[in-house]
Amino acid sequence: MDMNEKKGNSLTDLMYTSMSKIREMVDSNTIIGEPITTPDGVTLIPVSRLSFGFGCGGGDYGKQIPKFGGASTAGVRVEPVAFLVIRDGITRVLPVAMPAVTTVDRVIDMVPEVMDRVENFIDKRKAEKETY
């Protein structure tokens, strides 16, 4: 058995090794991070965008002795997007990106806060009606 056969050098082996290394780097905790609790009771959960690429190629060269030549490459990019901020049972999204520029972007960013205020107002009105 020659050295190439012992090492298992083939395109399939290269692909398998590269993909297993990517699996080690990328899991669900990479996208939605571990919760962080501050001393004052606020819980922060990091949210990230994950991108990765993979390429592999190779070939057998020579007719008599199997000679394999190949290479593989992979890249991973993790970009922080936002934090989920949980305080007193209310969850808010705190984006990491630049603030909204257009009016439509601002309105979309305000929707969760407006919904929380409306919900609190309705709950308050119900509580007032129940006390009378």
C-alpha cells in the first residue's frame, strides 16, 4: 500500500473533511447566541448572520500509479445583527446596524414598541374597568 492510499487522499475525503470542520464551527449557538443576564435582571440574546462558502477540486494524474492532486477551501463569516433585550417580560430588538434612514424604515422599526404600548394601554384599561 503506498502513502496516498494510507492517507485516503481522494476528492471525497477532502470534501468530507472540509464539511466536518465547517460543522464544528457552525451550530445554532452561532446564530442565536447564549443568553447573557445582567445583574439588574436584563437578559441579552445575541443574534448573528452567518455566511459560509465551500470549494473543492482535484483529479487523478498518471496511468500506472494512482497520483491524486486536489485542494479544498472553506470560509465562514459571522456578522452581529441585533440583540434581543428582555426586561420585565417585555422583549425588544436592539439592532446593531446603522439607524433607519427612510421614513418606511423608521415606521417598521417602531412597530414593536407601538404594539407594546397598545398592549399595556389595553391591559391598564381592563384593570381599571375591573376595579370599578
